[in-house]
Amino acid sequence: MAEAQRRNTILAVTYSLLVVTTSWMAARFVAWQHEGWAGFYYAPAMPEEFKGKTVLFKPGTVSSVFSGGPAEAAGLVVGDVLLTVNGVPTSDWGRLAKLDDQLRIHDEITYQVQRKNGLREVVRLQLSSPLRSRQIEVSTITSLAVAVAFCVLGTIVYRRKPEDERALIFYLLSLAATTLFIVRPLVYVDEFPSRGARSPAQMTWHQVVLYFVLTVLGYLVQVLFVHLALVFPQRRRILENNPQLLRWLYLTPLLTFVGFPTLVTLSLPPRVLRAAPFGFWLLVLMMVAYLARCSTSAGWKRALRTRPGTVLGLVALLVITSMDSVVMLVPSEATRQTIAWAFGGIAFGLTYLVLFVTYSIIACVALYRSYRESGIEERKQVRWPLWGTIVSLSGVLLLKGLKALPDWFGFQRFLPIVAAEVVEKAFYIFIPLSFAFAILKYRLMEIDVVIRKTVTYSIVSGCVAAVYFALAGGLGGLLIIRADVHSTWITVGATLATVAVFVPVRRRIQNIVDKRFFRRKEDLPHALRTLHAKTTEITDLPALLNVVAEHLVQVLKVRNAVIFRKSLREQTFVPAVEVGLHDRIEPTSLLKGLRFASNTPLLASAGVAFRPPSHLPDAEQLAVRQLGTALLVPMRRGEEAIGFISLGRKLSDQDFDPDEMEFLAAAADTTASAIYNLGLRKQAQEYQEAREIQERLLPKQIPQAPGLEISGSWRPARVVGGDYFDVFKLSDSKLGLCIGDVSGK
């Protein structure tokens, strides 16, 4: 009960945040219809006090134009230089900010532009909704598709195994990625000024907050993915040997923002600004003294390794203090601002790139090492996530490179912007799809039952939702029409109220569907009847045993199944079929030469299903360990064992319950009977073929002689017999008669 409450609490909290995010996104879509959008970014033109100072970009240059936006329609291209906006010089940030605040949708803006060839032109642009842009439209649709994929898969896995650390981490990763992709369209519109007057350097406070939130979400996805790679499919030994490793992983990305405190420091009063470096250096000395004291008892390496917060804080403080000290030596205010902005931008961009590449490499290496070091049944779980991760990350990096090279060197784009959006989202979706493929292919966590449940109660609850939202929408529309309510917060509040009423109804529907359609007690008898029906018509022994093994793996959700049969020639048990053994280690090489003696102690127990005994010969003990055998099920015909079934552990790592033991006993009896009946059918077929051969040996026509009438008849006591006759014509007056009888047949 406590585990269920914990699961429901986590789901409720995370989905509430997700609903708030979605509602905010919907509210922003509505607001875009009134605020207007220019569809391009340009590099800031520096104010007068910065004239003559070195900057890392060409001031006023158009840096990005969105496909299908107003700027593209007006003729602006990357590389154009904006000189004035509605007559206001682009270096006058104060007047541009006031102009930007006054602009609304359908307003016309006039730009004086200097083209790449040096000519000056006047460009008129009319603001429109971002949703009219092909790039924004495609980005919104593809981002929501990726978000849905992450959300659905993460929820299914976590609902099935809430007690599993891997399921929880994967769920948090999925929800972080879902949130990131839901708000992804905001990057093009709300993250930086995009109304056509302000430059990105003139961000408002809510744009700064959004920028910070999106950056943190991006880092959270990376860190959670590395965390998942370190515990999937099993927790790696490095985490046991270094308990502080996860803290290092989660805290290190904060170094990205190490350049921004310098900008805040420059806004302080002059007296405080001059005293700030001394205070920072004092803090640095105090932290060094603290680490030195810790090192006396544990050593430097241990002291540094076990205190990630202190070490990373010291590194950040050293960088900030050093930069502030350098900036204070510069007499010009404009030069100090230039250095601070350049340092902040370079530190952020370089740290972001280094961390992205480093964390991606760590995730791939961790998955690969897990793949190499895992057991037979675990490797197959890692193969597809490893492949999906490598394809996704390498594809995204390659695509970003193809997108950046033309802008850096002035080449023509390899891919249209809209096509690049679709391809990039396709690469991102490889990660959840690869995990989904692993789950579906290897039937992890009883996913087939979960999917059937999800589809069933989604259809039922969808009907309820349609009725409810139709009613809510009708009442909401009436409220807007009659009361003239257009508040964003009222829209968000109405959405939350809808969810608060709908979620209990949906949960009740889910419980009814689970009780009505998915009763575990009824599954096993039905599975036994299905097995009997499948084995009745099969006429080939390997095909029969393969059907049985696959059926057991699917019904019981075990990691593998190997069926051994008794070889009459060798008087040993030999492997006949296997299902679920890892496909990279060839089952033929794993099972080649594997034999169990007919009197093996492996089957000494008289039970219908039992664990492997602990006292076995070394060779058999090694074989049982390689197969990952958790349960043995003998197949007997009377008192004689004609084979046995080796079952791996259940995917849930739970024990086999009594109902499953009873099912296995019945399945073994069904299989033994099917093998016996198959032998009878095969024997009857062989007898029939022998009878036909014998009949072909008998004469079709008996030659006759003058004065004699010769006839013959062959009627064996059983299907075949040992009698034979034939008549040969030796001459016109002589016949040869041959009669044979085999005794002891």
C-alpha cells in the first residue's frame, strides 16, 4: 500500500506540473495571436559608449531568419545589417525597448538595411502570429510527437514497476524530456526578443527566467540519462565504490553559469564593486582551509572526491573572483562591460558544449560497459537502448554541424530549415523508441498486458473525456461570450479544475477495466488451453518444442526457456530448442556439446517444478549457471523422464507462485502427451509408407500359362507383414513362382 501511495503521489505531482506547463504553453499560443512576431534575430548594435571596442560579432547583423515568417516574406536574409528600426538607430537600446513594448500584431515596421553588397535598402515588415510560420508549425507538431512518445513510455514503465530505481529514473527522464519538448516552440518566440525591435542582448526578466529554465531542463535530461545508463540493466559497481559520483554528475552542470555573476557584480555601486573581489578571495581562502583540514584525516584525494559541492563551489568562486579582479583593473566602464559579456557568453557556450559531449560519451560508454559485463539474459535489454542512444546523439551532433557550417562559412544550406526540424526530432525520438523496442521485443515487465489495458481503458475514458470536455468547453465559451473573460490565468485555472474532476473519474474507469478484463487467475487456464490447441496439429518435433518454449516465455514472462529431450542413442538429455538466450552469443555455440546424463542429480527431485539442486557435478553446475536456470520442470511419460524444461528468472524478479507451478506441471504433461502422440502419428505414417513400399513390390499383373489360372492375394495381419510372392514368366510354357515369409517380425 505504501508503495502504491508513493507511486500515485509521484505521478500526481509530476503530471500536475506537466498540466501546468501544457496550460501555460496553450496560453502562450493564445497570446501570440495578439502580441505579434517578426520572425528573425539580429546581433545587438553596441551603444555609443562601446564605439571602438572589440566585439565578437558584427553589430546589427541578422543572425537567423525563420522559414515562413514575416522577415522571410519581407526579404530579410542572414547577413543583412540593420541600421534603423522605424527611424530609431539600432544602437539606441532605450528607445528600441520602448518601441518594442508598443508593437502589436499586424503593425508594420520599417527597417533601413545594409545588404551584403553594401547597398542600403528600406524593408517593410508586418508582424504576424508565429503559428503562421512553417518552421514554428512543424517544430510544434514534431516536438509534441516526441513529448508524447517520452511521456507514454515513461508512464507505462513506471506504473508497472514503481519500486524499481531504473523505472523511476526513466520516468523522471521521460517527464523532463516531455516538458522540454512541450516548451520547445517557445525557444523561437519567447526565449529571446523576437518582435522586431529589441536585440537578444535586451532580454526582459521573463525571457531570462525562461532561458534559465530551459537550460536547466536540458541539463536535467542529460544528467538523468547518464544516471539511467549507470543503473540499466543493473546498478554498476562504480556507483557502489564511489557513492558521491551521482552528486558530481548532478552538480557539475551548474558551472555553466559561472560567467554570469560577473555581470551582476558590475551593476553594484562603485564602492561595493571595489570591495567585492577582496570578499570573494577571503571566501576562497576559507574553503581551501576547510578542504585542507579535511585532507589531514582522509587524504587529499578522498577529501576532494567525497565533497563535490565544496570542490565545485571553490572552482566556480575561483573563476568568478579571478575574472572580477581582472575586470576591476580595467579603467573604462564600456571595456569592463564588453569583457564581462564576452566572458559570460564564451564560458556558457564552451561549458555547454563540453558538458553535452562529455555526458553523451559517458552515457554511451556506460551502456556499452553494461552490455559487455551483463549476463546472457541482460545483454539483450541493453543492446537496443545502446544502439538508439548512439544513433540519436551522433545524428543530432551531425545535424547541428551541418546546420552551423553554412552560417559560419557562408555556404548554401545542405537541408531546408523545415526538413532539418523534422530530421532532428526523428533523431531525438530514437531514444524512447529504442527502449520501447527492447521492452516489446523481449516482453519486459509484462508490457503486452499493460498495452492491452492502456488501449482498453483509454477508449472507455476517452468517451467520458469527450463528453466532459464538450460540456466544459460549452460552459467556458458561454462564460467568455457573456462575461467577456479573456484572462490567461482564468484559462489555466479552468484547465486545472477540469483535470481535478476528470482524473478521479478516469482512475475509477481504469479500476473497473482492470477487474473486468484483466484477471490474472483466468489467464493461466486459458493459456493452457491455447497451448493444447497449438500442439495438437503440429507434425514436427522441433516446431512443437519451439512453440512450447515461446508460449512459456510469453505467459510467465521469464527471461529464457530451454527444452531438453532424451536422446535414445546417447542415453543423455540434449538441448532441443531455446528461446530468449542472447542473440550475440550464438545459442549453438553456447549449447554445443551440452549434455546431462540420464541419471543426472538435476532431476532427482520428485516435484513437478523445482529449483536446481545445489550439489551438482562441476560441468552441470557451470551449465546451469550459464543458462540462468531458475526453475526445472521435468517432462515424464509414466515414471520415465523424457526431457525437462529449464526456465530463467522472471522479468519481475519475483518468485513463481503456486498457480504458476500448477500451470507448469500441466504444461509439461501436455507437452509430454503431445510428444507421445506425435510419435504415434509419425509411427503410423512410417507404417503406411512401408505398406505402400511393400505393395509396390507385389506384382500388378500375374502372367498366365495355358491350362492354368493363377491369382494371388496379400493381406498382412497388421499394417505391414513379412509375406511376399511373385510370378515370373520363364517361357511360353514355363512360369516361376516365388513365395517368401519373414519370421520373428
